[in-house]
Amino acid sequence: MTTTSQNPSSTNNLRRYPYALALAIVALMVWSVINPAMMDVWIAEMIPVIVVFLIIVVTYQRFQFSNVAYTLMAGWLIMHTIGAHYTFAEVPFDWFGELTGLEGRNHYDRIAHFVIGFYAYPAVEFLLRKQLATFKTALFFGLFMIMSVAAGYEIIEWWFAQYYGGDAGIEFLGSQGDQWDAQKDMLMDTLGAITSLILYYFIRPDLKHAK
């Protein structure tokens, strides 16, 4: 009978991964603030990014998520930071429309909303590893959490657009003339959450952590 042990260097690389990811995000933030398209929009877009990033960093010593969870969370931080630099409607993303045949608008914001849904994954992981909920309850919580955040963010976008008005309000709203933009964004958030929950079902990091 043979036994296998994990390579120490591989283990160290896995432990260093969150640090490398955090440094990459900080570097991207520095790039993003250099000559953004609209500074007012950059500030408004980056406030939630910075808040979420700091929460993840500050709580790291108390609770370490799986590397998959950190990767999924980084997706939104990265996409939102890029969107803040260009404004979401002006991110160089025409290639996506040409590739998919969905031309007529910039779909970068739609993809970014889909990626927001990935935060359902770490929410479920936290609840299960802390034994705060059953598996089914955690899944429903992750889904409904994302749907609630999505609705709340659309209200914030509406408030900002009304308050600031002008080009800054229009760019932050990012509707690109679509009267159903808010509903479509919330749908993308929800689909992203469902996708991440399906992924969680197959990976189950809570079970691996318990071994």
C-alpha cells in the first residue's frame, strides 16, 4: 500500500495565491485611477470595490476562503475596476459583440453583472464551514443574497443618476438607452449566482476543509 503526500512547494504556492491575487488587484486599481474617463464616475464605481476588497483583506486572518472562492470574488473586483476607468459603456469590448453576434451595445456591463453573482459561492462556503446553515439553506441564502444586492445596487444607480445628472449620471447608470437595463442586469446577477452555486455543488470546499 502506497501513500502520497502533498508537495510542500505546491502547498506554499496555494497559500501564496490569495496574496498574489491581492497584489494584482491593487496594481489594477492604481492603473485604473490614472487618468480615468470621468473621475466622478470612477469614485462612485470604486467605492464598493474598495470596501469589498478591504473586507476580504482585513478578515483574511480570521477566515480563509478556498482559492476557487478568491478567484471568483476577484473576477468582479477586476471587471469593476476596469469599468470604473473607462466607464462601463466605453470599455473596449466590441470584440465580444462581434464574436457572439450580439452587436448594438457594449455588453461589458452585462458580463460584469453575471460575475457579481459569483459571490454566492463564498457566501455558501462561509455558512457551511462555520456550520451556520444546512446545505440547502445555504444555497438559497446565497441565491437570495445576490438577488437582494442586485436590486439594491440598481436603486443606488438610479439615485446617483438622479442626483448627479448630466454625463456622469448617464455613464454611471450605464443603461445605454435600454429601458429594461435594470431588469436585465438583475437577471444576469441571478444567472451568475446560479452558475456559481452549481459549481459549488460539484466542488464542495466545505467537505474538503473538514477532512
